[in-house]
Amino acid sequence: MRKNLVHISGRLVPENEAKISIFDSAVMLGDTVTESTRTFLHKPFKLEEHIERLYKSLKVVRNDIGYGKEEMLRISLEVLNTNLEEYGASEDCWLVHNISRGISIAGSDPTSTSNEATVMIFVQPMDLRSWAPFYIDGCHAVTPMSRAIPSQSMDARIKNRSRMAYTLAEAEVKLIDPHAQSVILDIYGNVSENKGGNVFVVTGGVLKTPTTGNCLAGITRETTLQLAKKLGITAEETILQPYDLATADEVFFTSTPYCIMPATRFNGITIGDGRVGPVTKKLMAAWSDLVGLDIIEQARNQLKD
């Protein structure tokens, strides 16, 4: 059994001793910004970029935690390196940051707290088993009834832990197919994002993805666009609608844990010829080259355990 240590507001404690108040704004208000970084071969992938985005979220929600990005990087690496001693050579992990405003004071001002921000940093094993079959067979992408929170209410670039909207969307698509992956639309019927990732289509050899006007500015999304440029694949950030997914040659999702997850059906409609397409395969191979391991093999090996 792993002896995980967790960082809680300046203290490194065993996981079973890591506690926060039931009155913390994370619990009372869902007032928490977050980041999830993963490792490849025990090395954190783009940790600095994740911390940069974390501090942008903190700035927009007006939560000053009292120290800067360099100190956060130092603490994060301390948590990661301390816990990596418990991981085998072929095992990777998440490095997760959750930061709330602190203990809420009931009253007219929801931003009022009785202490400083609560900083929570921990690692967890990178469990890829639920996604592993999709690399070969593709997943079923389904649009839920629920819509994405409009950017006028909360900008999707603020990465936060208020996940009720995503959870409802996932519950709805699971009614259609227990293994379905959501394609959440915005209030105008445009494609927004997945519960934890971005959406891409390939049509006529052109790679397309929604702009960040209505979806998270994903680091995996950005990396995929960079890889596409290196491979000479034309890419566009544009408005997409369900029609574009139904008529696309290829569809895939991007997210931190799995990098690229192909989809071969959309709302019951076969995408392209029903197989993972050539552009998607090129990009998955490019991801493997970039991170120094076969991302498909790593995920599928977990199914053998």
C-alpha cells in the first residue's frame, strides 16, 4: 500500500491525516481553482504551464495565496518527488492542485474568510483503464441535454472544481450509452468541450477545434495543435456544431490523462468509416514520440493487471 504524503497549506502530512474544515469554501461554495498535471516516465509534463494557468485562475477569482509561481513550483516538485518513491518504473501519476479561498464566514459577503487560502496538493496513480479500449476502437461521443455554463457567467478558461454541470452532463450521456463520452454544447448549440477535455474534428484533412471563447484553454489541446503544425497538418480554431461532428472524417478528444482519445461514433452515427482515422493515429504517434513512451501501450498494459 502506498504511503502517500499530501501538502495541506504548508504541511506535508500522510494522506489519511489530510483534512480540511467542513466550513472551507471548497465545501461550502465549491470555491476552488484546480490544475491536474501528469507524469510520463516519472517526469511532470508541462508543470510550469499548468502552474501558470493556475495563477491566472487565481488572479481572475481574486484569491491571493501569498506566494508566487516559483515557490509553488518548488512545493509541487517536493510533493511529487517525495511520493514517486512509492511508484514502480512503469507507473505514472497525477499531480493535482486544489486551492480554495479558506474557511467561509457566513453572512452577506461570500468572499469573506477567517483564514488564508487552503492549498491542497497531492498525487494519485494514473489509472487509464477506463480509457484504454478507446485508443483502438474509439469511443461513442454523445451530446447531453445539459449545456455548458455560458462564458458570460463563468469564463471556461478559469479551471475550477465546481463540477456539477459536468457531472450532470456525464450522467445524461450514460443513459444513452454507459461508456459514452460527452460532447457538451453551449447555449447557442455550438460544441464546447468534454467534461475534462477538448474536442477536435478532422474534415478533408483539416484539423478543427472550438475557440477558447466557450471552452477550456487546454494545455493538451495546445500541445496537439503544436504537434499538428510540426506534422504539416492544417489546423483551425473555429465554431463547430453537432453537424460538423456527424459529418467529420475523424473526431477525437484531448485531455491530460489520455492525451488523445479517438471517437468513432457520434450520437449513434458512425464517424468516417468507423475506425480510428489516419490523422488521429499520426497525432497519437507524435504524442508518444514527444513524451518518450507509447501512450497506447501504457494504457492498454493496465488492462492486463
